[in-house]
Amino acid sequence: MRVAHVAKVTPQACGLYESTRELVVALRRQGVDSRIVDPSLDSNTLHPGGDSDRGAPLDTEEYVQTCDIVVNHSGLGTWEKYRKPQVLVAHGRPRSSFLSERDGGTAIYSYHYDKNQRDTFKGVVTNWPEHIPYHEVMFPDKPVWYVRPSCDLEYWSPGPTNYDWGGNGGTRNFVSVDAWRDDIDPFAAINAFILYARANPGSKLHLFAAGGANKPGWSALVKRLKEDGNLGQVYGWVKGLRQVLRAADGMITSQDINTRSIRETAATGTPIIRIPHGGDLRNWPSAFAQGLTEGSQREWAKREFNPANTADDMVKVLREALNVD
């Protein structure tokens, strides 16, 4: 089986791409000829037809012409001219996609609607069972497949780190590494941390992927963190996140699904403290206590996010899409 995975190549800078790369490597370990095709590689330091990214080969559009099926991870490119069966992996959160289009961003929902009309389009894949009903709305005529999510357990592993928090660390250091998207944000988690830090002096919160912190409405909350003496580093984007997570005493999140950040954090063994939106912040002490005393996150990650399981699920999807045994 020859499988072309369409995605923009952005090594260690995009969770969508990292998930794609992991899937390609895992499929190749099972004997499936999977390769990444990026229509925009002209501006990339990696080159198709010769380079690979940590075991995932990069190829040109010519590979699409000879492949058996296209797995589109990012919506890049128009592949209908090749009349190849296509599967879409919906990496994003449906409500975030809806809000993006509503506010003039990428028209993801219109793209989904268009795909559902095409006979070469065979179905959509999601890594979150919670999102299946949303996809069933937009893809009424196509199957919606659940594929277990993955994480590179070798790379995102516990280990020593000399990360020093830019000289702004505390006695205990917590991080928020969730994307500050319109559909979900760290608001509840930050509020809970502020109360935790007042009861546990010396604790600091470091905000990563925090571009949204500059939006109107966030400045007062960030100022409060700073005035209390509990604000650490603030980064819009950071490479080397593995060292950050290894050094952290915990990651706080408002996510109730296992996002890429959750999986990476769990794989490094760092405790995860979930403070859901709409939750009662009066329960924050028990939430922190539970998150900091739970069993090994690493063992949970090894059970739940093994790339080999993801590959097993994806092979079944590809065979069904191609109608082969």
C-alpha cells in the first residue's frame, strides 16, 4: 500500500505536523509505504525526494500520482485531478474551526462541506471520540473513523534537564502550554493557579504558546499574576518544549480532551492538573492535589498514546477506504 500524507512540513514547530510525522513513521514500521508530501516545500529547509524527517521520507507531488490513497492532514493542495481516494484527518477542534471561519479565518467548515460532496472522498478521521458527533453533522454521507492518538514516546520521555526558567523560576514551577484559541483558553486554570500560589508561596506560572495573552481582556489577569509575584516566563512560541516540560512541577490546563500538549506532558511524566471551564473553582485545592499525586503519567501515556496502536487503527481505516481485505 502506498500512502501520500499531505501536510506542511514544520519540524518541532507544529503539533499537527508532529502527529502526521509520527503516523508516517509508525505505518512504515508496519510495512506501509507512507510518505509526506508538502506542496509548499519550496520555502522549507527540507527537500522532497531525498530528505526525511526522523524516519518520515518527504516526496514530491509525483508520488501522489502513483500512490493508492491520499491522507490529507492539513487541507493543502487540490488533489481531485488525480482521482485518488482521499481520507481527511481532522486534527483541529470542530468549534475552533467553526469560529475561525466565522471570524474571517480559514474556511475549514466550507472545505469539509465541499469534501463531503466528492465521490473520491472516503471519510474523515478524528483522534477524539468526543468530536465524532460534530463530524457526523458535516459528513452525513461518509464514515467517521476514530483512530487512537499518538505521541513519540522516545522523544517525549522523562529525563534530566538544566532548564533554568530564564532565571525567573520559583520554588515550584508550573506551565500552561495550551494554545490560547477562541474556543478554549487557560482562563479557569490561571484563576485556580493564582489561588494555589497564594496558599503555596514561591510557586510560579510560566505561560507558553501565550500569544492570546496580548489580546484585550487578558492584561489585567496577567498583571495580577505579576503583582502577586507568581508570573514566570511568557512566550508566544518556544522550541525545546521537552526541556520545559521535564523541568516543570506540573502543567495546568482547561482542556478536557487529550490534546497534543496533554499527550506530550504525560509522556515526559510531568503531572497534569485539569481545571475545566465551567468547573467550580472552590474545588481547586483538590484538583491540584489530585493532579500532583496521581500515578505515573508516563505509564498512562505508554498505554494510551503508543504510535503502534495509532498505526493499527489507521491501517484498518485505509483498508476500508480502499475496500480491500
